[in-house]
Amino acid sequence: MSALKKTTDSTVSALYEFEDIQLTEKMFGKFAKHMYDLAGVDLPFSPKNHALIRNRIVKLLRRHGLKSYEEYWAMIEHGNHELTSEFISALTTNMTSFYREGNHFDFLAQQLPELYKKFGADIRMWCAAASTGQEPYTIAMTANEVMQSIPGMKARLLATDIDLQVLKKASIGAYEDREMQGLPSAQRLKYFEKVKKNDTEFWRAKDSIHDMIRFAQFNLMSPKYEFQHKFHVIFCRNVLIYFDEETTKKVIDGLTSCLAPGGYLILGHSESGNIKHANLKPLSRAVYQKT
Ligand SMILES: C[S@@+](CC[C@H](N)C(=O)[O-])C[C@H]1O[C@@H](n2cnc3c(N)ncnc32)[C@H](O)[C@@H]1O
């Protein structure tokens, strides 16, 4: 490290100086608690979580020209909406891909005709941790395929996330090649078109799927899960893993309260271990039906 500081390149030198800033256990605790209070994300002290908070917040120190985690804490402790949003965005993990845990989309394709028969023309779905959008667009493509064989059927999707940065990307719906992982080329050509911006090529979702989705911010910690109508299908995948047991229970209660009886709740494969709710019947891997 000190050898690097001696470099004649002042930019590299400045960058590496940030690496030397220490995140004490006390400051780690403050950031972890703040994230828990804001988003329910549980980051108990461990070398892995220490590195996570340190590596992600050091970028914000650089951005704001600050020299210590203490200075950053003083700035965000009673921070405005923008600073809070930036903090949450830095500490959320947004990994996602098209057709992730693919059996859930086979299940959706099988059930949609039944839901249509039972509930009528307008099927309402909610993707509650939508990240950069690959999941809601996969749901929209799946529904679109079914709609093509059932004249009159309509499906709409609400896609939410706590993180405004990923939500913005999701609502634009344009992805570089490396972000298209998991999407078969036939689907890519049918539902996406190539666009170019600043010399970079993107695949942008066509209106046929883009217009099925409404994007909005929603914090799963919200005390009220109030929506105009009940949903017929809710996807809430790979986010409960970041919550503790008490928070998970509250979120499951909230999600179940806004499902129509007979509707489906779909969680991530690794999350269904100890989900118990009087009104949820387990059906298949991480899939529940509201009774
Ligand atoms: C690992 S991604 C999962 C994305 C997608 N559901 C999937 O399975 O591919 C987790 C997402 O949950 C979001 N998240 C974390 N805490 C949240 C909260 N309290 N309310 C809503 N979304 C939250 C994060 O911003 C992130 O985009």
C-alpha cells in the first residue's frame, strides 16, 4: 500500500488512500443498524459484512469528498431523502437475471389460464423486489405468451423495489449483452430491440412487455400494505434472505394480506424453509397458494 502511495500518478495515489481509512466496529454497528431500521436488511457483525459495508460505503466517501466514515455518518445520520436513498442503494444487493429459478415461470404459464377462468379478464401480479427489472420482464414475457393463446385475457404487473437506482434502470428496460444472461435468443428477438446510446449497444424491452408493467418504489418494511385491488400472483424472491425471522414473518403477513384467496405467492428457492402462515398452503418449491 505504501509503495502505491509513492507513485507519481496522483489519481491512483488518491484512490489508494481511501483503502487505508478504517471502519471501526462501532461505526460498522451504526451503519448496520441504520440499514436495518430503514430497509430491514440484517447485517450482523462478521468479516464478510464488515468488508461489504466498508467496500460499498468507501465509494460514497469518494463521491462526497469525505475523509472518514465518521464524517459520512454525521452527514447521513439525519440525512435528507436523497442521501438516505443513496445509502440504501449502496447497501442493497441487486443480483438478478432473466428466467432465474426458471420452474417458477413454467408454473406461472400453467396457472395463468386457470386464474383467468377464475378471476376474469384482468390478472394482477406484483413483483415485490424487482431489482434492475429482469424478473418483471420475465413475468411479462411469460404472461404475454399465454395471452396470445387466450383472446381477451389481460395481465398487468406492478414492479417495486426499495432501491430507486435499480428501479430507474428497470423502468427504462435497456440492458447490455452481459445483463441479458438467461434470456433465450428467440425471446430476446421477440421482446427486445437493439438501441445504441453513447456508442454502447443495449437491448431495450419492446412496448408489448414494457407497457404491461408499472414501476414504483415500495419498502417491504412498510407498516401498511395497501393496494387498490388484491393481487392474483405475487413474486417476492431472493430478498427475504436479507431479513431476520421477525421481519420475514411481518413481510409474509403483509404479502399474504394483499393476495386474493386462490392466488399464489412465489418466494426464492432458498427462502421457503420455515415459512408458515395459517392462510398459505405450500404447493411446490417456494410456491404457496392463499386459502
Ligand atoms: C438479490 S435482489 C433479488 C431480485 C429478484 N427478485 C430476483 O430474485 O432475481 C434483492 C432485491 O431486494 C431489494 N430490497 C432489499 N430490501 C428491500 C426492502 N426492504 N423493500 C423492498 N425491496 C428491498 C433490493 O434492492 C434488491 O433489488
